[in-house]
Amino acid sequence: MPTHSSWRGAVKQLREATKTVTPQQRKLAAFAGIRLPKDLPKLVAAARLKAALSAELSSPPVSPAGGGQLDFLSSLNAKRARDPLVQGDQEEAKAWIEFHLLKRRLEAIERLCPEAGDIVEIKDSGADWLGEVVSIAGNGRIHFKGGQGSRAWPDRVTLKCRKGATT
């Protein structure tokens, strides 16, 4: 996944990932004999297309969403977790979870506007853990100086100091 030194590149990728159904998906839907609402996220459209074409794609049949999966989705969007289409298809539930997490990350990145060199703190880290931002991945994950897998999701981070600030 590409990384960016500025929040703008990550926002661009996150916006692309959270767009609605594409014209190509609508063409596939017509072929599959299903209807995709115009406001449906393209991630969810992909899951519905996969379900509709599962026999032709030699993929496993649709399985119902599990309780844990629906509980997690409910924490993100309770109304969506009660939708019978979502409850009946674990892949659609997974797509909705991914969509809501990406939207949350997009909002957090837009609020923080992190740049390489900024100093941030991870919320609820058990200690005062500060890190210097090195890059922001296209999925919103913020990477820190020092490597060794030091990273956090943007909704778990607070900005402490901008790069170049004298405070």
C-alpha cells in the first residue's frame, strides 16, 4: 500500500475507496440480474456482485454473517447490522465494516491533517507514548519514526506538535 508524507495523499485514496458503485459494477449487475442502488458503496457492490455471480466464479456460496461480525458492525452502524441482506451474507457484512472503518479513518485524517515530522500521541496507550509521523498509508494508518512496525490508526491519535513548531 502506498504511503504519503502528507495527509492529502491518504485522503485522496480513502475518498476513492469509499466512493459509490461504479459504472462498470452497474454493467456487471445488469448482466447478473441484480439492482445496485446508486448510493451503495462500491465495496458493498463488489460483495453483492460476488454473491450474485458465485456459481459462475466457482466461489463458495453465501454464508450468513456471524454474531461477532454483526456485533462489530452494530458498533459502527446499528441500523446496517439489522439489515437482512447484511445478516444473510458475511461478505456483505465484511464490506460494510470495511466501508465504515475507512470513513472513520477519512474523517480522522481530515481532522488531524498529519504531516511527516508532526508529533502525535496514541490515545489510551497506557503511557504517554509520543511518536513522530513518518508517513500516512492509503488506508489511513499513520507510521512512526523508528520503524519496527510502529503505527496507529488516525482515530486513535491526537496531535501534540506540528513539524517545525517552536513550542
